[in-house]
Amino acid sequence: MGGDHRRGGPSAETDNFDWLTAQPPLTRMTTADVLAEARAGAVYMIWRTWAEEIDPAVFLANAEPVLLSWVRDAYDRGGWQPTELIRYLARWGKSPVAELARVVVAVERDSRVGPTANDPGWLQQWEAAGLPTKVAGTGWMMAWAASHPDWLRLVHRFAMILSWIPPLEPLLPPLSAVRASSRLASKQAPTSANPMLERVRALLAKAESTQFESEAIAFTAKAQELMTKHALDQAMLAGAGSSPAAPGVIRIAIDPPYLDAKALLLQVIAGHSRSRAVLHQDVEMSTVIGFSTDLDAVELLFTSLLVQAHHALAAASVAAPPGSRTRSQSFRAAFLQGFTSRIDARLAEVNTVAFEEAKAQADKFLPVLRSRDEQISEFVEQRFGGLISSRVRGGYDALGYQHGQRAGDAAALVSGAVEA
């Protein structure tokens, strides 16, 4: 019985590798055909022979609309945002592939027409992505390739990675939107600065920068107190008959290592801030579902506490001799778990105090908070049905857990009045 000689696998009965040189008729392959083969999973060694049959200038010129279409498809059909797409390509393709991604994203930005060209959410994403300020309408692939001798390999890698990306919840209006405000899931970008959030941001910045534990305790506590009191005020306004809000969504990137432990910290913060967090392990991001100001507060507090945790972990590592447990993976993972356990308790304490102070008006805000919690649960069930819980990975170390708890106490969230 003869072996299987289809392209993509060796013969079942022989050791020859004729399949490696098998290729479709080169004269019929256009640039688009070759690029489609890369996205279909063609091995680079084979793929390169097809690409090299095309004049480089022709290949690069014809590749421009194809790469643009891929990025637009990732936006519209995939739900990806520019910063997320660039981050994912950087994660799996390293900086040269991320550089190509920034160029393509910038070209798409500069060619964008219609209301989404000035949508606040898109504008915010483009600014955060660190894109080139202006890219030529044509010839940009040639300009990029001129500084990358291995440009063919990078294009292949770019195509391969884009073929892996899973669909995400759309957070920005689609490119075909008839108006810029047509986003369905994401929280609306604020039209002006929120004074409460500016105070919270200032307090958390001070908590991150101070070298005195008592100051970090007070600054972080006051920030959480402001968040909770603001949420109660907003709920009372809603109970008084203001227009009902709807849950919104943000996605927060969580960088490895210790992805699970960091995601757990975000989950704890979200839970105590009237929100829900769902980890997407494969793309190293978490979706947070909540109401607009709460979502802003969750992102601010998570960023600040993660910075404080890293500072404490770095201090423990610097003080330890080489080869000690404080430098091990299990110690660090357990440290973050211990830190999170204390933050969990402290957030609960601050919220208890804030609710106690406002209990005289509980009949005004509690029904609204219950209604919002139900809306968030319904949203999560509809969009993320079938969620599972899993243990935090990374090993366990009792000493690391204890050190993390002490660091959590240093960032403790207890009630106290601090001037912003």
C-alpha cells in the first residue's frame, strides 16, 4: 500500500522527504496566494520558495492591501483593539513583528474614513499604541522592509500569528458603524475628566511612590473609600429616577509570569468594586464587566496594587542572597497569593465602613446595587456562559505566602481621612 504523499505530512511508509519540496505550480501563485498559504500554516522553508519566485518589489507592494485587510478583519470580525493586537503579535513574534504591526495599524488609522475615524475609543487606542505619526499611503511595506533584511520571515510570522487569534468581545464600534457612539459592550469613553477618578489617580500615585508604609496605607485606603462612596452616590441618584445605566466592559492585559496569581488579584479588586472579572488565559487578558466609573476605578486600583506588590517582591529578592527561596518561582507565586488574600480582607473592611456610614440611606442605594449586580450576572451568563474556576498555578511556598501577606498589610486598606 502506497504512502500518503499529500502536502503537509511525510510518507507513512518511507523515510524520504519528497513532501518538503512539493509545491503548487509557481507560475499561478500571486502575492495574495502566497500570503494565504502562510495563514493556512505553510512551513516557512516551503513557503519561502514560493514567495521568492515573485519580484520583491511586486510582493511588497501587493502585500500592503492584504495585511491591511487582515488587521481590519481582526477589528471587525475578531473584536480586537489596536493595542491588544500589537501586544499579542509582540508576545509571540517579538519586537520586529510588533513593529510591522504598528506600521500596519498606523496605515489603517491614516486611511480610516467615516465616523469611527474620530471615535474617542479608537483615538484613545491609537494614542496608547505608540504608532508612527504618519505613514505613506503606498510604499510603506518597502520602506519597512528596507530596515529588515529578514523581512520575508517576519511577514510569514505575522501571518501565522494572526491565524491563531481567537474572537473577542467587541469593545469599539465596527469600521462600518453609522455613528461613532454605536459601541454595544464597552463603557463609553469619558467626554471630560472625572474629578473623583482624578483624585483616586493622584492618591494611588502617591501610594506607589512613597517609601513610608503608613502613607501607602492611608493613600490606598482613601482611594478605595472614594470609589465606594462615589458608587453609593451614583446608585442613590439612579434610585431617585435618573436614566438607568447598563453594564460596560473593559479588557485588561495581564503579563506573565504568574498570570493566574495576577488575574486573581484583579478578580478580588473587581468583586469588591461591584464588578466581575473573567480571565482569558490564551490571550493573557481579563475582561471586567461593571458600570462605567467602577470599571475605571478597578483598572486604577489594580495597576497601583500590582505596582506595590512588585516593589515589595523586588525588595525581598534584593535583600536575599543568590539561590535563596525568595528568588524561586514558587516563592513569587505564593507571595502574590498571600498579597491578594490580605487585599481581599482589607477591601472588605473599607467597604463595610463606607456602607455603615451610608446605611441611613440604604433604601435608596441597595435596590439599585442589587439590580446592577443582576444585570452584570446576566451579561456574564449571556456572553461567557460555561465559565470554569481553576486553582492558581505556579507552586506554593509557605514563606512566600507569609511575605505576601505582610506586603498586603503594608498596602492595607483601612479607613482614614487623607487630603487628596
